[in-house]
Amino acid sequence: MNRKPMTRQERRRWLRTVLLAGGVLGAALSGWLPVAYGQKKRLRPPGALDEKDFLASCIKCGQCVQVCPVQAIKLADLVDGFGVGVPFIDARDQACDFSCDAVQCILACPTGALVYQKPGFLGTRSGAPLAAKPVLKAKAKDPEPTLNLKERIGVARLNRPEACLAVQGKGFKGQARGAGFTGKLRYMEVDRWKPIRVSEHPYDLKECDLCVRECPVEKAISIETFTLPDGRTRRQPVVHEPCVGCGVCEMVCPVEPTCITVESRGVFST
């Protein structure tokens, strides 16, 4: 059966209908995408309140971003849904190495979204409180060597032990993340106050222990020896209670993808 050709007016009406339907669908997706992307856990700066309270308190002013000496703190974009504009840390790109000593982001926060100690009416998730103030390696010889932190922002996990160089009994030589990596760390033997690029500090290690060697917190991670059922021994990183979730171990791990990651808002359990 022959179909009658559409008139110009009918074509315009059809086009308007298509465009209107597309606009409605786009509006629906724009409301749904923030919800979907907002489920992704972000590592927050030190001293961050629990997520719901943090999102309610942060005014997205960017003060914490401006004072961070290694530019570890970023502001989230649209893919973070309801957290757009809120500060976070991508530890693999740039971890918090506490180069500021006093945790300047907390001092700069005007609303209490980042705090040294929560007000009493806010709850604390199990496993988040630290048993003691963490001792900063860079301040070990100072009169006050600790960080004024009461809760961890996350916890490191060795999630790919089979790829870990220490587990394989291998060393490491060269630049931890390659010549093009822009991430920075404070190396005490170079300059206490001026972080430099990791790519400017090559290594020559018989046993890879970068995650332990560069961890800024004392006794947060170590390389331990384990005896296997068949009598063989192996060495591997073990995360301990003082871990605050700063992400330095994740940043310096030379294996790609990294063997060790920081679980945002993760808790320590024995």
C-alpha cells in the first residue's frame, strides 16, 4: 500500500515531537546520572566527617585545595553526582603525604566539614577511630611528633598480593611510577619542607618495600615473613592499626595496576 507523503507541516510536527521526547529523556537522565555516579566512594581529605555529614557541611569553597602543599585535594566534577564541587583525593594520582605537618586543610575549612575531633552529637563508624594519635615520621624528632587526628579517612588493602614485587621476592630499580609521573612526595633526606616529584627520586632496592619505605606514618605498614603450608616462606606488606588511609602506598606502588589501594571510609579490623 502506498503511503501518502508527509506535508511540510506534518514533518515539522514530527520533528518537534522527537526533540521534545529527547529533551524529556535527557532531563530524566540528568536527574538519574548524579544518583548513579554518586554511589562511587571518594577518598576525602583528612578529618572529613562521615560522608552524609560531610556532604551536608561542605560549602565547596575550595580553601582546602588552595592550602595543600602537594595539590592532593581536587574538587569533584559532574560525574560525582550530588558530590559535585566537593573535595576529594585520588591517591593513585597524588596522595596526601602530610607535607604540611599540621594538616592545613582542616585548619582552612570554615564549616567544620574537616575537623580534628567530631562534635559529640555526630556518630562514629566502627573501626574508624585511631587507637592513638598517629606519629608522623617526618616529625619523629620534634617535641610533638603526632598528627592531631582521631579517625582514619580510609585504610590500605593489599588487594593484588600475587602481583606484589615483595611477595614475588623481587627488588625494584628506577622511577617508581615512570619519568612522566607528576605526583610529589616529601623526602626528608632531600628537603623537609619542599616535596619533589617521585620521578626525581629513583630507587635501587634489593627487595621492593616502597609502600613501607615511603609511608609517612610510623608503624602503619610493614613487610612481614610468612611460612606457607609447604614450608616455603614469603614476604608481603601488612597494614597495621595506625594506618590513616593517606594513600601514599597506593601512589608509589610501581606495579600497574597498583597492588595496594586505599579503601575510602574503610575500617581497620584484625
